[in-house]
Amino acid sequence: ISTAGGTLQGATLKAYPVAKDQPDTLVRLLANDGREYGLIESGVRAIGGAAEATHLATFEAARRSYELGNAQELIVPLTWQEESGFTVEKRYRFTRGSYAVGLEQIVTNGSAAPWRGAEYVRIKGRSIKMERSMFDVDTYSFVGPIIYDGDKSEKLKHDDLIEDGKFEFSSPSGWVGSIQHHFLRAAVPTRGVDYKYDVQANGDIATSSAIRRSLVTISPGASDTFATTLFIGPKLQEQLEQIDETLKLTVDYGWLTIISQPLFWLLSFVYGYVQNWGVAIILVTFLIKLAFYKLTESSGRSMAKMRQIQPRMKALQDRYKDDKPALSQAMMDLYKREKVNPAAGCLPILIQMPFFLAFYWVLLESVEMRQAPFALWITDLSTRDPYFILPLIMGAAMFGQQKLNPAPADPVQAKVMQIMPIMFTVFFAFFPSGLVLYWVTNTLLSIAQQWNVNRVVEAETKAQKAKKSGKKTS
């Protein structure tokens, strides 16, 4: 904390290294310059030429350093005083185990005239143009300002701020922040009080997000306290909710939030018992599979029947190989007679895809899973498998799953299905290992379910044949 304005100018997260293999290089969220550039400035401004203590004023501190030690709370006070008796005391409140920082600006009017003015807080940071990529976790994320206007949150791109100019709004329940993937700097003012907000671009990469309270009048001899909650740390959703429910919107799950949020809650709940995110992923995958068991079972029964009638389908193809309309009609009659739906095999994939994508964004966006270990060689579920073992297991599992299902009637489709495990193995090799773990678990559970369905359908078919044979004999 600088005595120049009482500005927060340095913040290092001791529990969050930049990379798993660089434990001594820690994430910095506030710094005077460089790539980690970020400042949180604050002050009080007045109208009519009255005294004011802006972020340019020089404050005094009783000590050069403060430590929390064994205490639960630490208050760091800084003071500024004018000859007239007008004083401003700035207090930063730090709490053990929390990344929220309380900021109080206590204005005491010791002058002989009424004072009219207000507080402000400003977050300065970097704004970088970055494109989302499903293959590069480190460079996919948006870095820059984010706002909440009381209705919705919005990330403000640097190019748009340059082109459109300052972004402004007013709200009694808004906030501003600056995000960089898993981490957040935010200012949340007192609820129910009108604040003006503005965000603007300063130069090529820097942005400034400010909040300004509506004006208040302080009589001679009276004082008033302006309170703002700052958040400087990882986007831990439980802590964000404690400050303001809407701060969770800084965790961007995109259009699948409706699935990702409950999924993250369920994962967190299970993690609370098992204390391992990889195990939590396996158990939640099992619960999802269980929830849709009946739905996928009906699809599996149809596929099992398709597998049984494949010799008859092959016979029809040979019989009508030169007459496509007749072949189509004969196949449709066969499906109808055997009560088989050839499109039923698509249903499991359609069910799985939203959960697959939701899992992807949960793994990528939730700081709780950042650098989380699983077991053996998987030391970080949010990055790819370093030895590509899980993707290879997944490819083998997919190949085994195909053996349980009927081959497509179309030779071209059959060849495509044969190379699908290889394509998926290469594709998944660069995905977060936690996502591959989900897909491997889901595939193995699907194999177990389809094997059981095939066994039941075969037994039912044999029983039906035996019953018909008994009737003919009688």
C-alpha cells in the first residue's frame, strides 16, 4: 500500500503459482508496471473548492509494515489532514482466509463550513485481446474490465472502448472489476446507494474502471464513512457469493451456465467428501449416467435389436443392391416389424454433448480445479495429460464400445465409425485431462450398460423363440 494516495499497488497470491512446475513464481494481481500491471486507487473529491484527499494526496501511516500474525483481522489505517481541520482516514480491513478487502474512507469535517463531496474508487489494469481456444488453456481467456449494471454482466473489449469511447452507467447495485482467467480485482460499493460507473481505455493496453458515489453533505463537526468492498484474488465462488451473489458472473461458463453452475455445485459437494477433484469427476459422471439410465437404456435396447437383425439387413442389401428405393422400403418394413429405431443410437450422444461442453467450461473456468492433482501421472486436471495415457485409454474404450453396437448399414459410414476412435484420441490429446477422465468414465459406464442390455435382449429373444417353438410343437 503506497502512502501516495493510499493506493493498493502490490498483491501477490502466495497459494497460487503461475505454473505447476514453477512453485516459486507466484501470481501477482497488483503491480506498478509490467505484465502484472494493476492498481486500485481511491479518494474523496469535493465541489466548490473545498478540501479533498484524492489518490494524489500524501497520506501518513503509523508504521511501515503490518502483519496479520495469529489474529483473525488486520486493519491498516492511513490519515490525511488539512490545516482547517478537515481529515480523511482510510482504513483497509484484511480478514484471515478471505480475499475480500474492506475499504473505509472516514471523512471528518473539522472546518467551519459544510463540506459537499463523495468518494471514488478506481481499478487500473491491462486489457489484452485474446481469443478463446479449446486447445490452449493459457491463452484462451479474456483479460480486461467487466461490469455489472444491476441487470447483467458484460466484459468490455479494449478495441470497443477505443472505438466507442468511455462506457458509463448508473446503478444502486452494480460493480466493476478486472479479470484475467481465474483471477479477479473488483470494487463492490455499498448497496442501495446510487453510484456512477465509467470504464475507459488508456493507451494501447491499459484500462481504468471507476465508481463515484452520489454527493453527500457533511456539516461542520460531523463525519461520514464511505465503505467499499474490494476483492483481490482467485475467483472462488463461495467467497464471491459472500460479497455479492452477482460476483459469480465473473466465472464465465458461457451459454451453458444453466448446466455448468449446477454441475460445479455437485462437483464441489462431492469433493467436500472425497477431497480429490478427479474422484469427484468420476463419481459425478456415474450420477449423471444413473440419472439418464432409463432414457439411454431404451436407446440401448434398440441398438441391441439392430445388432441382432444385421444378418437380415445384409441379406436385403444383397437382394436389392441394384434397386435403392426397394431396399429402402424393405429396410423400413424390417425396422417396423422388429420395432427398431435406427436413429436411437444418436440419443446417448445428444444427451452427453451438453454435459461434455459444460464439463469443459467448468474445468477451464473454475479456479478450484486449477492445477488440481488426481493420481499417479495426472498432477493437473486443468491441463492435458503429459503422457497422453488417458486419451489412449479413451480411444481403446471407444473401440470396445463400437464392438457392442451394430455396424452402420452404409459402408462409408462404417469406415468413418472405424476411424472415429483414432480421431477422438488425437482430438482429446490436447484437452484438459479432467475432461478426458470424464469421457473415459462415461464411455466405460456406457460399455457396461450396453453389454448388460445386449445380454438381456439376447435372453428375451431366446425365450421368445423357445415359446414360439413350443406352440408349434403343441
